[in-house]
Amino acid sequence: MNAEIFNQLARLPCFKGLDVSVIPLVGSGNNPCCKVIGHQNSDAFFVKHLGLQNIDAAMPSTNKNADIKLYANANLVNHSAIKPAMHSETNVLAMNNALADISPAIVYQDSQWQVQRFINGTSLQDCALSHDEKTAIAMDVMAALHATKLEAGSLAPLDLGSALRSQVGLLALNEDSEQRLMSLINTVCPTEQGIAAYAANNVVTHGDIHFGNIMVEADERPWLVDLEYLCLAPREYDLAMFIAINPLTLEQFISQDCRKYKYKDSDDKSSNHQNGHVQPFPGLAVQGYQASSGANVNVDLLRAYLPVCLLLNSLWFILKGRENEKFIASAHWQINAFESLTQSSTLSYLFTN
């Protein structure tokens, strides 16, 4: 964490006037993260710098107004130096109550920072479990999140079209490349009319559930962290993003081997059954989710979301790759998966601008 970011953190209202230690966390995510320990009461907090690209990005956030600070009812908030915005505090308190058994409390959030209670555990990614065991835990956590209820207006609805267009703008491509990319986005992105039919089934979605965003305590209790992209969307969006960002799960989805997975209920009359034949079941992630949630997954909608998630991830990794080359490999495999899934022409021009 560089000095400029550290100084910004030290000036956050939730830490103002407090004696704290800041410990950078290596490998804890794609943006700078640290652990902050308060010396007075030994409280520990996980702090994530959301990155400048998140200020203008259209991905929904718990913070509907980037200039409003959000506070929760934690020890730091009770410090005399803090003057919380009450309507924002109420909003976050409601969210913390709804997610109390799923995610550590949000202590503070603005356009660049998110502060949560620190979970003293190991990321699911680093746990000594098989991929299938990790997937089962992730699906349990996802199902629990989707079952939560928040008051109307607490979260913004998903807007993938705006998110993609925002990423294109941040990439600052040449005119020809931008036109080619925008044409592709208009082709693969689900239309508002097409998605509107599923709005009644919207749930609270995380938007970035992967093994690294689930912390497991010593008692094996999992916690979902990194809530910056919470939004209202069909459950299939969260599943698509999970599949897109997990290489083995994605390979299983795209592979012909996925045809061995069948729906348990052959009498299901959903759109996933055509001409009286059971359609391919896309892997253990969806099986596990359906078992945990008791909800039916619309695989057609899942398939519609998946290429959009792959493309959005690709653009994000390319943008991050300009700062750190370690992200370029991730951009390449996301693009390769997108091309394989959509049978589209090469997107190599995105790396030459």
C-alpha cells in the first residue's frame, strides 16, 4: 500500500483521532487491502481500497451516492469525532441486520473505501478442500445471501449495459476498437426488455462471489466479504459470475462433459426442457445451489448472463493489467472462454491499444 493511499486511510472519519496500526494484507484481493487494529480496544477491521476505477463505474454499490459516507453501529462509529449521516446510517444498519449471519458488519463506506469487521480466518481459496467441497460451501453462502430481504430502495438494480460501457470508457481505446467493442456489447448484453420479465424474481446479489471472497473461521463458519457490488438482480447473475471467475467451474460449463448433468425432475416444464428432451445441466455449481436454496435455476438466463460476465471481467482485468502485469493472464483466459462460448472473432485488439 503506497504512502498516498495510506494517508487517505488515516484521514477516514471512522479512524480520525484513534490510535491504530495498519497492516497491509498481501494477496487478499485485486485492490489494496489492509487490517486496521485499534489500540484502545483491540478491535480489528478489514479495509479495502476500491480503486479509482470504481468511482465512475456503473456497477451497483451499497453506496447509491458516492459522496455520502455510510456508517454502521460499531465501536468506531461511537467515537466522538464521527458525525454520521443518519439516513445513510439507517440504510446500512438495516443491511447489517439483514446480513448478520452471512457477512461481517460494514463499519464505513464511501466511493473509495470499504471497512468491515475483520474475520480472523482463512479464505476458502486457501482451505485444504477439494474444488467440489469449496463449491458446495460457496453455493450455501450464495443461497443464504439470496434469501435475505431488504427494504425497497436499499439497493440499486443491476445495470450490466452501463457497467460495460463505463469499462469501455475507462479503457480509452482508439475509435475503431471502441466501435468494434461496443457493437459486440450490444450483441451479447441482454436487453432491458428481456431482463424485465425476471425482475419480479430479483434477489440480493453479491456480484463477485468466488473462493477468495469467502472467509472461513476456525470453527469452519464461512463469511462473505467484499460487498461493494451488492445489487438486486436475478439469482442467475450471481451464478454466472461465480462460474465465469472460477476456472474449473467454467471449464466444466463449457465442456461437452456438462451434458452428463441432468435435471432431477424430468417432469419439469421450464424453458430448460425443449421438444420433450432434458437439456444439459451445467455442472455441480448449479446443482449445489438448487440443493441449498430450493429454488429452480433458469439455465437459459444463466447462459445469457455468462458471456456478459466474462466480457466484463475481461475488460476489468485488462484495465488492471495496465497497472500490474499479473492481471493480463486472467484477462486472456476470460477472453478465451468468452470466444469459446460465443464463437466470436478474436478480441486480441483489446491488448494492442
